Amino acid sequence: MTSSNHPEYAYLNLMDRILEKGTYHPDRTGTGVYSYFGEQIRFPIKDSFPLLTTKKMFSKGIIEELLWFLKGQTDNKVLQEKGVKIWDGNSTRDFLDKRGLTNYEEGDCGPIYSFQWKHFGAEYKDCHTDYKGQGVDQVNYILEELRKDPNSRRIFMSAWNPSDLPKMCLPPCHVSAQFYVRENKFLSCHMYMRSCDVFLGLPFNIASYALLTYMLAAQTGLTPDELIISFGNIHIYSNHVEQVKEQLTREPMEWCTLELDDPSTWTMDTITKEQIKINNYTSNGTIKATMAV
């Protein structure tokens, strides 16, 4: 790729490096991947929002999934009712049965991100149980730390809970996030991914963690600063290679901005999609690809 000051090239150049340096591996889904190990990308998020422009992004799905996580919900039917189908492939009857989760009803994703973020350590039963007051609310912990001790090196959240992995429809790919306050004013997020589907998954993850950082900043009187993502196994599925090559021919457009309603009118688990406004988003056209399950 050609170099540019546009921040989207951090993502585009990453895909280009994987095509150049990645090696072919068989994988769990049977699709096959070109993978590379150990990378990092950084995005400035203070004056713009990292919703990629070299292909059209499904912003509704990004927002609704994050709100689903923040409410501690694990029932995929909640997302389906909102027209968001990104968890459909991993919560079908057939997929759950193959995972050994025969006791779950279809759509029950198990103790995934939502549960670990809001109820870490609680005993998971099913997607309908009320877990209020059970386990560790890591989102609330982060808010409290940002307010009382912004210089702390322990503002950290983990979705990787080994005891719960067998109960999840899919083990977490983005496993942790650490938050950092600079000059008592600017909030950055460093997220780690153990496994990353670069073409379909990563663009969602970039926008989702940027949005999470915006929300945490709004609730604590801080300003969003930078999003850093580090990777373990980063890969392009073999059936996404042509789509990646097409995206790499496109020029990024100016990034959009994001605006939240007055933070006094919402909390992390009550905010609605209508209180989140994406302004001036323009992009290249959609590039379709099949998710490997």
C-alpha cells in the first residue's frame, strides 16, 4: 500500500502485510486462513471516529451489539429483533449442539463478553436468568477507577474466563481492554485480540471499542484520545482474499464524527442507539463476504 497520513491506512496496511507475510493454515471452521502472529495498530479518536470508509460499515449492528454487551445480555434473539444478525451463525441449534451445549435453547450464546463484562465469576445458567448483583461488574469497576484514581495501572477488563470457556458458544476473540488517562484529561483504550478475522471482524471491533471509549469518557468527564489494538493470531480467511484485494484498491474518505447525548441522561447500561449520533459518514460501497463458522 502507499503511505498516507489518513489513519485508515493503519488497517489497510495491516491487511496488506498479512497477504504478503502470512502463511496458510487449516482452521477450526474448515475454511482455511492466511495468518500472521503479533501485530499492533493505533488510531487517533479525539477529533474523528474510526468507522472505516473503504467499505460501507453496518453502524447499527456495531452499536446494538455493544449495547447488548453492556446490558449483560446473552440472548441472540434480542439482537435479531433489532435486525442485527451477526451472532446468528454461532447460536444456531446445530452450532450449539456441536459445541456440546445441547441444554441451551437456540440463540443462547452462553457466558460470552456480555456476561464476563457484567457478571464475571457468577454461575451461568441460561440467557433468561436475572444475574443482578452476581459476579464482578467490570464496566462499573472501570468507571469507578477512572473517577477516583485515573492514574491507576489497573483499569483493566477481561473477557477470558477459563472456567466458562466450555459454556460459551464462541470463546472471546477480543479478550481484554486496558484504559489509560493522560494529563488527567485524555482517555485511551488498549485492546488485545487473541484471534482476529481481519476483513469481517476487525472493522466492527475498531468502531466498537472506540465507541466504548467515547462512552466511558463521557461518563467520567474525559476526552477520547487514542485506540490501540494488539493482536495474537491475525488472519484473512481464504474466501475473503479477493474482497481484501478489492478493498486495498480503494482510497479512504474523511472519517465521520460521533456525538453522544448529555451523559446525565444515560448510563452505560441504559443508553440507547438513539442517543448515539454518527455525523457525516461517507464511504465506498459494500463488499460482501461470508462469515466462517
